[in-house]
Amino acid sequence: MFPVATACFLFVLTAIVVDLISGIRKAKESGQKIRSKPLSRTATKFVTYEGAVIIAAMIDYMLHFSHLFVLMKLHPIVGFPVITCLMSVFLCIIEILSVRETADEKTRRRSEAIVQAVIKALGNDNLAEILRDKVEDTLHGHQAPPQHINNSTHQQQ
């Protein structure tokens, strides 16, 4: 039971480190300084998450020594730290989402920068005209709006 619980502890630690590295990389790419407050949040996260894994391991040990799984006839999981593994999986999923959120935020910032560059290059008036034309195209099924139909071509048909 102890080797599996130790592996769970190390997996959660690895997930925290990956999230930390992802956050540092994001800060460097966006030109932000690496400040102590976000780093202290990582320390708090470490204590919270690893504390949860240790408590889950303690619960697993209590379940093991109480022979509860044997009494419930759950023989295949006797001696296996089920609670510790479930807690570790949950915490690793949270870290995956955190890393993904960091990547999504970076993509969003790049998109905003591109939009700002386009607005600056085209100017507000040209951009408004382009958007108006695109909206009309969308509303009228990519055909010219009815008010733009030339009456001379309509009469020839």
C-alpha cells in the first residue's frame, strides 16, 4: 500500500511543478515579471494538495487495518489505497485544467493583440464598413442584399 501511496504523492507533486513551469513560461512570454505572490500560491497549493493526499493515505490505512474491505467482501481492493488514488486523480485533473487555462489565456491574449493590430491597420471606419458588409452577406446568404439589385439587369430577364 505504501509504494502506491508514495507514487500518488509524487504524481501530484509533478502536476504542481508542471503547472508552476507553465505559469512561469506564460509570464515570460507575456513580458510579465515573476512575482513572489503567485509563487507563494504554489507553495500554498503544495501544502493543501499534498496534505490532502497524506490524509487520504491515512484514511486508506485506517480502512486497511479495520478490515472493512474484507467485511464488505471487496477482496480485490484489500491493501490498495483507493482513497489516495482517487484523491490524486482528482488533484491531477485540477492541475491539467490549470495548465490548459494558462494556454487558453495565452491564446486569447494573442488573439486580442491581432484584433488590435487589424483595427489599427484598417482604422475604425474601414473596419465598421467591412463588418457591415459581412453581416449583410451572412444575413442574405452570401448574395447581394435586395437593395443592391440593379433594375436594368432585372428588367432584361
